[in-house]
Amino acid sequence: MANFKAFCQKVKGIVNHSNYGATVKAEKLAPVVRGWRNYHRYCKMNGSRNSLWRINQRAWKVFQEETKQNRLSTYKLIKKAFPAVPYSENKHINVRGEKSPYDGDMVYWSERKSKLYDGETSKALRECL
């Protein structure tokens, strides 16, 4: 919860900064929001506690107040500032039972598509065992 509050303060600081134009604010917001969403990609973030909806609406109002912005350009800036990140809750592949990389079951770990073992390695291990 404290992490989310710190994130909100960082985003509000960018949105409410009066020296930036709307396009600069959108460019500065994009990596911050994308990083937050990527970090929490596998968490359940659809609750109101962690919602970015209010921050998004505040950014819309601030961007819309600028005289050069119309609704379409504001919409494009909001899409740029709050990029969508693919969301998949609990897509981790669980390790089966009592398996460990140190137990000697190389075939199991090679089939999990580990970075250490490619498809050729798993084929060679199956042929040896």
C-alpha cells in the first residue's frame, strides 16, 4: 500500500507540474506507468485500492485545460501517458512437488524451458537416460 502511495505521489507530481506542457507530461508519465504495470503484471490489480482510474481522470482534466488540446489530442496523450500492458494473473508455471534444480532430474528442468536448457539439450538428456 505504501508503494502504491509513493507511485501516486510521483505521478501526481508529474501531472501537476506547471512548467511542463501536456505532451511533455505524457512523455514523462509513460515510462513511470509502464514500469509500474510491468512490475505488477502478475498481481491482482483490478481492485479499487490499486486503480489508476482517478489518476487517469485527473490527467485528463489537466491535459484538457491546455488551450492547444482538443478531445482527440487529449485522448491520444492519455493513451500515450498510460500505456496498456498485457495483464495475466497467476500465469507462473509452478514447480511440481519436491522438484529442485539440484536433485539431478535434468529432463524435468529442461522441459520447463529454462534459460539454461534449450530443446536440443532436453532431447540429448532423454536419449542418455
